[in-house]
Amino acid sequence: MSNFIRTEADLDAAIAALIKADQRFEPAFTLAGRPPLRKRADGFAGLASIVVSQQLSTASAKAILGRLQAALDPLDHTAMLRARAAKLAGVGLSAPKIKTLKAIAKAIDRGELDLPALVEMPADDAHRLLTAVHGIGPWTADIYLLACLGHADAWPAGDLALQEAARLLFKLKARPTTKEMQPLAERWRPWRGAAACMLWTYYRHAKQRDGAPIAAGAKPSDSKAVDSKIVNAASPKSKKASAKKAAR
């Protein structure tokens, strides 16, 4: 049976269960306070908004999403299927995002992706179905499951802000990788989503900036929420530079 975080009461219960499972979250709660309830619209519109917001500032994403909603009213998979690529590019969507949104719309139209059915599925099963669609990566799937459907066990392991918050809170020597974030969170099941909310809030407290989700690959100029040191460390260019330096 799946647990959900859809109301303030759900969030309170999830936080209490998480702290009971791992008391290291107690000082985080004391220092940073209670995290806000992160709830977005679900369905195609909700998934589309996550795709649109990737690697963009909050203001830019909001502007593009507003234009997209005005151009495709209502913003559903049927309208996306009919929309020409030139029209979508005109509202500010990049070619990769257009391709992803088109792929999602086609998957829904063909019955390959049943978004309403994801609601009652275990988070891991729903995650597999989402990532089977072209262009939906693990981060997008996890943010949709947590923010749009309220799955209490969704865990965006590739989120840069969560990785940095984990390093700070648990006093790790280095920022954990996406792969390392998975075993780190095993003890928090079935409340990994609550852990994500707590860590985002702790990140905001520690960095004195917004603790919003940050997709891997985001750029420092894309959002005030991004710690430039985190992003630079994750970039391919930085890794090449580090390798050259080490070889000298």
C-alpha cells in the first residue's frame, strides 16, 4: 500500500515517521523549520510544466509555461499532438523539450502511458513507466511523482540541491553522487519523499537561498537556487578540466 503526502496533515505525519526512522533529521527540522507542502497540478499539464522548467530560472519557466498554456488551451496531450513544432518553438520551447512533450502526448494517446493509473501504483513502478517514455528522465519522473501525485516514497536522487543538502546535514566528505544517494535513502522508505522535502528546506537554510528542486545539468545562471560550485562540479567541462589538472 502506497503512502501519500497530499495535505498538511499528511506532511506532518510523514515528517514524524521520518524523524523516528532517522533522528539525524531532527536537528534539520529544528534549524530549518517545517518544509512547505509542495503540490502541483497532475496529468499532462503538470508533467509538461516540469519538462518546461528544466534548466530554467523560475521566472523564465513561468513565462514560457504561460505562453504555452495560452497557445494550447487547454494544455492537454490532444492539443500537443496537433501543435506544430514552429508554434511550440515560438513560445520559447527548445527542440529537445518539444520532442519530449510530443513523445509524452503520443504515449498517452496510444495508451502506453496512463497518468491517472500512476496515482495508486507504488512509486518505483510508476517511475519505471514514466522513464520508459522518450525524454522523461529519472529526475522528471521523481518530481512528478512527489509534487504532482504526492507519492511519499518518491526520491529524486539526481537532484543537485538534495545531494548538497545531504552532504551538509550528514557531514559527508563529498557531495554524494546520484548512485550513492540511492542506498543513502534506503532507511527512509517509505518516506523518502518527506526526506526530499526536509533536505530542500535544509538546503534553503544552509545556503540562504531557495530550496527548490534543481535538475542535474542546470547552469548557475539559470536559478538563484543553484549553488554554482555544485553545478560546476557536475558539468562535463569541469570534469575534463579536473582530469587534465590531475594528469599534470
